Amino acid sequence: MNPASTAELLDETHVRACLQRVLRQHTGSEAQIGALKRFPVGYSWLTYGFDASWDSGSGPQRRELILRLGPPNGLFAPYLAAPQFITLQAVRDSGVPVPAVHWYSDSPEAFGAPWFICEKVAGRAPVMWGEQFSDATRSALGEQLADSLAALHRFEWRGTAIESMSGGVTVENAARTQVDYWERAMRGWELRRLPMAESVLGWLRRHCPPAPRISVVHGDYRIGNFLAEGDRITAILDWELVHLGDPHEDIGWMCQRTFRPGTPLICTLIRREDLYARYQSLTGIEVSPRAVHFYEVLGLFKFYVIDVGAERCFEEGRHNDLRLPSMCAQAPRLLLQLEKLIAEAP
Amino acid sequence: MNNSLDRLFSGIIASLHSEIIPRLDDEFARGQAYATIDLLNNLRPRLDWAVGPLAAQIAAQLVAARRIDELAQGVPNGPPALPPALAAMPDPAAGETLRWRRDQLDEHLCKVVDWQNQPPAGVSETALAAIAAVTAQYMQEQVRREVSLLPKPLFGEIAGNTGTAKPAAKN
């Protein structure tokens, strides 16, 4: 199959027909597929929920499943399903709550796009705006958010399939590798250069910290990217930016002000000092405020680069999603925040 | 179109807010509608009528009016003459021309920042600091000027949290 357009991947008839073929191929029998529900989240991967039932050698199976598709013309295309799938499979029993994964492919053969299918996990995704948590729920979710991150960063990835993602990253070059990665992304997308962005990039290059160790870094670890049921986190989601790097990177990212509007609580859930203390006691990694600050700056810079990417994507007509230009209109606000954040260096 | 741009923007936004969004049940469609409002709010302080079609219209008016003036020479009680204040084509300061010039100047200043980021050997700290102070002031003013045009973002509403108890379901 040729690469599919976003319109095709939004066409439920097309997706259903492809799903039918994929399930037949992987289960060895004709599957019954219930209604497809598209979740209206994210700017890149498309997400469908569906029920499927089929006969297997061990009897009838019925599953609630999630299909994720990386559209060839999406914001960060080209996408790869393999890093997410490999990571989710590897960390499954490590103390990080993740959905069980079933099948994946980066070939366009099945859907015209990279895809993977995983188990649907119960719960809803709390967001940073307007949640009315009780103190007990807030505290429980905050602690589990810290615990799950600690479990991820403790995970011994060497000797697992994740090792194939290492790309030569070391404690010395982890920060510089990420700065280079996001600079390349910006260069590929920018419609014009802005002096403030160049100035921030210069600051990042001059302040790269060494990493205390190389861990699996989620890349988008925050409120909004986990499911919770009551006081319990049931799954950490959205692994599309997963890579190996400095564990401070995830801490700096989740500490972004964007994820705690109007509150000092990290991700609106936990005090920074409590996060650091709990994380340190679970990982043995001493949290460096300077490194966290560096990764907060890098994180905010990533937001800027993502805006630049959104601008390019919309300008080229690859997406008509109006959330993209709406989002990138705020880029100057990010540059202003970057200037202030750099001035707050510890 | 004879309505003012400002009225058109405010009317479209009001209609989306009060007539369209309350009738949308689909969360994704509501997000798109809020993003539309956000974009209109962003465009509102930046847009003016396109210069090109207006200039063409004015040129055509001037051709007609000048021709009428010629034909009216010596005609008693002829038609009113073209007032001298209206006789010249206004300076066509097209938005695109200005944007191109702005981008060129920013690229020039980016090259100055590149130079600051990796100063060549032998550049004195004093000279570097003096130039960096100028670019820093420019950058601060630039982003503040841009931010002054930005409305409050509607990220929460666009993401589906509209205060109407619609849960953000995902997996």
C-alpha cells in the first residue's frame, strides 16, 4: 500500500478494512470488530479504540484494543512505531504501568502508515486545566507519577531490545545529542530564523550538563499523558519521543510551567522538593537542580521547535488541523518565557 | 465587502462562541472551533485589507477620473474635477514587501547572534558585550512586541476542557 493521507487514516471505512486484514493476519481467524472510536487528542499519532473478538486455538477471544497510526504527513512525520513498541514490551513488568502491546509495523503495507495495537487500559487522562482533585487523590497520583518515573529510569535496558536504540549516547554527550536533535528539527522546519531562538540555542550549547547515567527517557512524561482510575495511575501513555538519555530530561520536562498553570505543584500534583526526594530515594540518582534547569530550558525550547514544525506542516498544507496555527501563534510567548527561564538559572 | 474588518472578526467570533460551539457534540469539532476563534483573535490585530486588489481598484478609478477630466475640459458646468488630493496613487506599502524586509533584517541579526555564540578568536570581551547588549535589547523588544499582539491562548478549550465536564478520554 502507498503511504496514506491523513484523510484516509481518518476514514473509518478504510481503517476498518485495514484492521480486518491485520487482525486476520495476526490472529489467524476472521475477527469481529466493533465500532471505532477516534480519540481527539494529540497533533501527530491518530488513536482509535475498538472491541475485537476472534477464535483462537485456546478458545474465543474478546479484547478492547487501541490502534495508533503515525500519519505520513503528520506533524513529526516520518514516524516509527518500533521504538514505542519495543520499549512498551521491554518495560512491561518493570513497575512502569504500561498497556500490553500486541502487534506493530513500520511498513506502509497494512495501513499506509506505521502502526501498533495495544490493550485498552481503564481510566481517563487527567489534564492540567480544571481538574478538581481531592488532596488524597492529588497526593496519590503525584507519588505514583514520581514512582513510575523512578521505575523507568532504574530500568536496566542493556541486554534488552531497547539497546538497539542507543545510537552511541553516553553520559558525556547525552545533553548535546538532544540539543543537536532539536536544532536539526528546527532547521528542517523553520520558515525564517529568529534572533532570540538562535540566542537560546547558543545558551543550550554552552550549558550541556553531564548525565548521571543513561536511562530510558519517556520524552513526554507529564500530566495529560497518563491514565488514572480514582487514585491509581493505570498507564503511562504517549511514548512516541522515547529515547535513551539523561534521566534529568524527563524531570525537567514534567517541571515545565505549562504543565502546572497557576500552581507551583509539578504537573499540578506534587511539590518539586517532594518529587526530587521521592525520586532520589527510589533511584539513588542525586537530582541536580542545574541539570533540571537545563532540561527545563531545553523542554521549553522543544515547545518552540514543535511550534515551528506545526507552522511548517500547516504552511505546506499537510494538515488542515486549525489547532496547529493556533498553537504556533503562541511561539513569541515561548521565546519570552525562555528568556526569563534562562535568567533564573540556579 | 463594506463591513469593517473589526466588526467582521467580532461577529464571526461571537457566532462561533454563542451559536456554533454550543451545538457541537463532537469533542474534536469543538477543539477545531475553539482553535478557529483563537486564530481569528490572533489575526485580528494584524490584518488589513489586501493592498493588491485595492491598488488595482484605485488605479482603475484614477484612469476613469483623469479621462473624465480630459473630456470635461472646456465643458461649461461640467462634472466635478478630480480633487488634487486624490489625484496621486498612494504609496503601495504592501504587507508582503514589509514582511520580506523584516525577515531579511532578522536573518541579518541572526548572523550577528551566530557570531556572538561563537566569537572568532581575538574579539575583545568589551566589544562582544557591547554588541550582545544591543542584540539582547532588540530581541527583548521584538518578542514583547509580538506578545503584545497575542490574545490569551485557548489551549484548555482547544484540548477539550471547556468547563462542561467533558472528560478527556485517551489511551
